[in-house]
Amino acid sequence: MNQYQQVSTGALLFNNKKGALFVKRADTENFKPGLWELPGGGSDFGEIPEQALKREIKEECGIDIKVLNSLTIL
């Protein structure tokens, strides 16, 4: 039997006024509709977390980011 592990990424993004960015899940989502959360998402196979985070933020928010610090939890 094959087992799979989903790796997720999330970011705490600040603007120059020290405001943080949160995103709201669509009310039509099956999983936690309407929930406010940090932007991010799952990694593709073989993708390192920093790459996944940059891709997810671009897809969800339309912005390019630079990862300054990372925290890994195993």
C-alpha cells in the first residue's frame, strides 16, 4: 500500500505599515467555508516549501513575495 504525505505552506505577510494579510475561504468551499486564514497551500511533488509558498501566494493573491525567514515544523 502506498502512503502519501501532503506538505502545506503558509505565510505571515506584512506591508510597510505593519499590516498583515489574511485571506478568506469562499463560502462555497467544502472545507471550512468562510474561514479567514493565512495565505498558502499544498506543495507539489518534489517542490521545496519556499517554492511552494511563492507559487501559492502568486496563485491566490497575485503577488510575488520574497521569503525572508522560514520556520519548519516536522
